[in-house]
Amino acid sequence: MITKDIVRPSLQELSGRKFDVIVIGGGITGAGVAQDSASRGLSTLLVEKGDFASGTSSKSTKLIHGGLRYLQNFQFGVVLESVRERQVQLKLAPHMVHSLPFVIPAYGKNWFNNRKWELGLWVYDCMAGLSGNRFHKRISRQEVIDLCPGIRQEGLVGGLLYYDCRTDDARHTLEVIKSACEHGCVAVNYARVSSLVRENGRVVGVELIDESPTASGAVARVCGRVVVNATGVWTQKTAELGGGKASVAVSPAKGVHITLAPERLPIKSAMLIPTGADGRFCFAVPWYDSIIVGTTDTPYNGDLDRIATEEEEVEYILAAVNEQFPQARVTSADVTGKFAGLRPLIRDAKAKGTTKVSRKHTLEHSRDGLVTIAGGKLTTYRPMAKETVDLVVKILNRSGRFCGPCITGELMLGGWASDIVRPAFVKALQKRAAALGLGDKTVETLERMYGQRACSLIQMAMSDRSLAEPLVEGHTYIKAQLVYAVESEAALTLEDALSRRIRLAITDSQGARQIAESASQTMARLLGWTEELRKAQVEAFLAGLDC
Ligand code: FAD
């Protein structure tokens, strides 16, 4: 029997119910607000029009970081909040948030005379204070070559090494939603808010449409004492539903990433790669069994629900890689995956170019009562949520025994309890997994993705040994993960399972393509799909891989 981490109710079950707080948007911002709200004791509903994290929150560079580049634009407040939060996230999600060395290569004899980078890193590290993060240092030419084999050596004089953190953005969002659910939040994916319900000019609830693959188009009206708009780049559209006026303007900025196989870019640490004449740089980050490289940063005026990766965007990233690694000669044929996302930047008419726009968030309580939280970063979702729920509590006029203080800084993600010692847990898991013929690498993957909940997957495979079989050749994923995604993590489409619960579609789109058919058969069995729906799912998934 699998424990359901997220129980999705039908819209009929929701219809007519009343919550203290309705949060619209199941990205990291909405997830954080729902977690904070529910854990303070407020009855909370989280609704998402697609899958959880299907918006920007699965398309980031996957860094929990201060944002070194924001120092260039003097965004000290954003950096300070972010480096502090980085340390909190290391504590709360130890399985998922990992500290990682980053190399900044130095070219030309005079590179170290221009102290811009070193000064920036001093400020960066000092802002983190005595929080335990390792201090940056200079490294030799040979050390750079060892960490970044194949790097252009002509003019290379050494480099700088600093530390930041990496996570899995979509799974991180899911973990925060699971934590919200543990505190009583009701979380529903594929429930689009079609209208904001207003009475006497005040927002008092939402109308929902069920857009899940098997939905009959069911609708529901749900009441909320406070409604929070956490819809990222859709912020204005949401505020205007039902005839409202948006008080926050968001300018979407597009960012594209590609993934490469480690054999094609065999870096042993993360690194910064200059992108050429525009003076920007890309990150190259080892992530699962791939290397993520990106990102671009351009204004976007297109369809928010259909963001395609253009050929020239991929070429821009490949050119930067080839300039830095002349022997690599990577081409579009080497690209194993790609994804495009939209940064929800708060509109700033004065900023020259999207790179210069502040990553600060904004919180608004508009005349009609709608609370809007927008902007910010994946890294800062928790302080953003705290600020939002502090406002909600004020609006509800609740305090003391009716509503507790913010406790999200203590809520471990991944099912960890304070008395579990992680290394001992992993050892015990390896022992149990060995009995199923599963190697340490598989256990490492499972622990990294599910934390303490990796136990449940091993348990599933013990009850049904076929679930211990590899999901796809050449990777450490096992079949139990697909079943778990559906049964416990509310995956309702093939894309939910293979793009966000398991990140195969972006690390190895070819591998995802290979198993689309068999995975769809498993999901059809578990979710009661008709043959027609199963085929449509495969078709939609494969089409999405090409975007
Ligand atoms: P979203 O994740 O987009 O969530 C909004 C949700 O609202 C969507 O899922 C959408 O479907 C839903 N929605 C919209 N309308 C409705 C409706 N009517 N009814 C119900 N639901 C609705 N930050 C970092 O900290 N580190 C990084 O490394 C980093 N890299 C980035 C790289 C790129 C290329 C980009 C684009 C962003 C990056 N960011 C990074 C920023 C970070 O990803 C975003 O700030 C964050 O994910 C935004 O989350 P959100 O919840 O506000 O928006």
C-alpha cells in the first residue's frame, strides 16, 4: 500500500467548500505560500491550472544561489536574502540541495589586476557570513584544466573557485507542496481558475475548471476568505479574471537551457562560460547524469502557454561552449534535452535590458482584496511566502491561538525527521536495495530525489520485484518511480511523470522517447485511460519534446 503524499480531490468534492486561503498557482511561489499558510493552521487550498511546477518552476538553472551576477547591478538586498536562504535550504532539503564548486576561468596576464570578480566574491561570501559556506579562492591554471578538461588553454592564467548550491526545481516545488499537504493543505493540479468570484467588488472565491486528461470539464465554485494570486508570468491575466484590474505588471524574460552528455562536456565542477560580445555568461552545471548549460535572457511577448526553444537560442549556447571548449565541437546533434522558461520580472521601465531588471519580488493587496505575490527567485520562495502569509494573517485579523507563527524554517522536506541520521539511513537503504540487485548508484539517485521517502520506493520494489527493473537503459531510474509518480505524487499525464517527477525528458530526451510507449501503458493501467487517450498522451508528449 503506497502512502499518497498528494491526494487530489475531485472538483465535485471541492464545490461549495470554504477555505481561509485559496492560493492560485502551483509553482514554487504558490507552493511556498500554501506551505506557510497551512503550517500556521489556516485552512488552505492550492490550485494549479496545469501540473505542479509546470510553469517557470521547472525551467530554471536549478541553482539555490545568491546570484553573483546581481551584484553587478547592485541588487545587494536580493543577494543578501538569497545567500542566507541558501543556507536554510541546505538544512531543510539535504538530499536535494547540494553545495557545488563553481569555476570562473581567468584569461590574460592582467585578469587578476582587474579585481571586479574577486571583489564581488568577497562581498558575496561576506554576505553569507559565518553560515558555513566555504570561502572562494584563487586556483592555478592546472587546477582549472583538471576541473574543466578540454577548456581553452591559450591565455589561461588560473581562475577563481567559489561555492553555490544546486537543486531539482520541479521536485523541490513538489516537496514543498507535500509539506503543505502534511499540514492539511488541499492541493489540486489541472484545476484552472476560470474566474475570480466577486461580491460587492471584493474577491470572495474562485471558479474552477477541471482540465485533467480524464476530466469531464467539471466545474466548481470555492470560497476563500483571502485569495492569493501566485501565478508568475500569468499574474496580470489572473488579476483581470472576472473583470478585475491588475495592480502588478510582470514582464516575462525568456531563458533557454540545453543539456549535454557528460562525455561531450566532461567538467568536474560547475563553471561560468562567457557568451561573447554581449558580456554575459552561461552556467554549466552537472545535474543528475547530464550537464545543463544556459541561459539566454531576452524579453518575451509571445504566448505564455506555448514557449518554443528557437534554433538560434540553442546555437547561441553551443557557440559559447565551443569558444570555451574548442575541442568539444558540440553541435545540435549533441543536445540531449532543452527547455525554455519565462522569468516573472516586475516591470521596470528604466532598466536597460532584462538582465538589468531587479529580481526582487513584489507583494500587493489590491482594492478588491486580492493578494498578489510576484517576481523573486526559486531560492527566495520561503521569505516571499512568509511576507505574504503575514499579510494574509493581518487581513484575516487572526493571531495568537487562532494562527501560529511562521515555522517553515524548521519544516524538513523529503520526509526527514530530526532523529534520522542521513549517512546511516543511506547505508541501511543500500543494504535493503542490494537484496533486490540494486546498486549504490541507484540508491544514491533515489535518495537524492525522494529523501527519506526513498524507503517507500524500495518497499514497493520488494513487494513487486518487477518494479526494481530499470525504467530506461543507461540510467539509474527504476520502474517503481513511475508507479510512485502516479500513485503518490499526483502525476496525471505522461509529461508530468517523465518531465517533472522523473527528469528524463530534459536530461535524455531520446531515452524518454524510447520509453514513452511502455510508460504510457503503465499509466493507462493505473489511471484508467482509454486506448485513445493513451495514444493521445504519447503523441502530445513526443510533440512537447521537440519544442
Ligand atoms: P511559476 O512557476 O510560473 O508558477 C505559476 C503557476 O501559476 C504556473 O504553474 C501556472 O500554470 C499557474 N497558473 C497560471 N494561471 C493560472 C490559473 N488561472 N489557474 C491556476 N493556475 C494558474 N531562480 C533561482 O533561484 N535560481 C535559478 O537558478 C534560477 N534560474 C532561472 C532560469 C531561468 C531561465 C528562469 C526563467 C528563471 C530562473 N529562476 C531562478 C527564477 C525562478 O525560476 C522563478 O522566479 C520561479 O520559478 C517563479 O515561480 P512562480 O511560482 O512565481 O511562477
